[in-house]
Amino acid sequence: MEPVSGLKVGIVLPGRESVVDEGPYPKNLASIAALAEACGFDSVWAGESPLARSRMNPLLALTAAATATERIQLGTGVLMPLRPPVHLAHELACLDRMSGGRLIAGIGSGFASPATEREFANYGLDFATRFGRMRETVEICRAVWAARGEPVSYQGEHYRLQDATVLPLTEEPGGPPLWIAHSGPKMLRRAGRELDGWMPTSTTPEKYGEGWRQVAAARDEAGRSSAAVTGAVYLSVAVDDTKQRAEETLSSYFGAYYNLPLTTMRTTQGIFGGTRHEVADRLARYVENGARHLILRLPTDELTEPKYRSAVRRTAEELLPLLRDL
């Protein structure tokens, strides 16, 4: 394939691994982000699941990462509509300024499962309203960021603001980029028309390509430039000496992480293991289908800090150069 200009590669911080470990793992997330930066990655990401599958608070993890890094981008992968939007807008503005404008705000509505429904219920929220809440959260965040310290009022179905003023100002007048994770037709169109990026967990490159073409078509119909929306994808990859060893690592990881078999997890997420060339070839197909920011979760056979650091280094040494050649 032709060389791809501007391809970025990021990794997911070990949010859940760090909280199931009873040792000092959580306080070392900042140094892990620094390791990712030193190894040449372009971004670090933190996901959210406070109750359904508890992990480190993503905004706190990325704040720690911001203090230990200078170049690397900081992304949420992803935030759910659990907070009052004006509170989230304030938190994101603070992190955006603390990081010098390196924040990418990835948003979603939560995976449809009984555990996630209970999670919303324990926050006092109706799970059925999650899409509307997510939409209004985006509208409120953008409104208060664009107001640059002036009061904002808003009347929605789920949220209302009356003369709300948010400081600090975001690094850019429109606030940090907002990326969405959903792949439904309505959300694909919305990503292309209104948002700044699309970051699903597509199970195959072909499915990713189908979705990206719909995003790009909506972007073009809205008269936006080709650079207005970033095509990203969230994948889990394990690099090892043989495909069999990589598959064993993946099986151990997802069994410990989700208590589910690997075959089940592969019905909802893109999960790949093998030698560095096998994994790179698979990721290249996502790039061929429009992905320009690869977000890689790095499974390990044990949910420990030494194992994770080893995976970061190995992925950087063996896989990252092949991806740079794309």
C-alpha cells in the first residue's frame, strides 16, 4: 500500500489492571505514560467503567499522565454520560489546559449489558435515556467552551443550564476534539456531520471500512474538509514469537479481565495476536480502510505492572516500526 501520511499509534493505559492489583500499580500510571512517550507512541488512552467493571477514573489517570509527559496526546476511550454535562465540561477544560491542549475527548453511551444498566441505575440514571444524554452532553460542552467564560443557558430534554460560566478557557476556542465510538447509522452520520473523530472497536477491517465510508459521506455532504474527522480504531493486540503463544496470552487476559472466553469477546471487539508481521499486516488492513489513529490495548497473560511494561516495550520495539512504515 502507499505510505500513509500522519498515521498515529497510541496505547491504552492499564486502568483495570491497575485497580485489581493491590500494590503500587495505580500511582505508577504517570510513569507508564512517560514510558509510552519515550517509546515513541503518539497517545495514551483511558477508558471508563466505575462500577460495571471497575477501573481507574480516566480523567484522574490522564491528569497524572499529563504531569509526566510533554508531547503525547491524552485520550478518553471512552467517557459515558454519567456526569452532569457542565461538570464534565469543566473537568475536560481543566485537563485540556493542564496538558497544553493535548486532550482528545472520546465519548460513548455504554455497552448494552445488564452490568452497564445497573451502573447507570446506581448513578440515578435511566439507561434508556443514554443516547439523548450523550447528545446533550456534547451540545453543552461545546456551548460553554465556545462561550469563552461568558454565561450560557441551555434547555434540553435531560439537562438545563441557567447562566453557567465555565473556566478555565480551553486551549482552543472550540474546546478539545470530540470523538465518538458508536457504529449505528445515526451515529455514523452524526460523526461525519458534527464531531471530530470516530473510534469504534470494529471486529474486522472490512466492517471498519463500511462504517468509515458512511462517516466520510456524511462529512462530505456537510461540506466539511477531509481533515475535519479523524478515523480511529480501538483494537487489542498481542505480539509474540508465535501466533499460538499470542493466542494463549489473549485467552488468559480476556478470561481474567472479563471472565469471558476469547471467542465471545471477538464477536464485539477487534482482537489480534501473532508475530509482529502478522499483527502489522492485520492493522495495515484497517489503515487501508481509513483508520489514521490506531488505539492499541496491550493484553498480557498476567494483569501485573511488570508484564504491562514489558508489553509496551516489546510492542514499541517490534510492531511500532512496521506501523511507521505504513
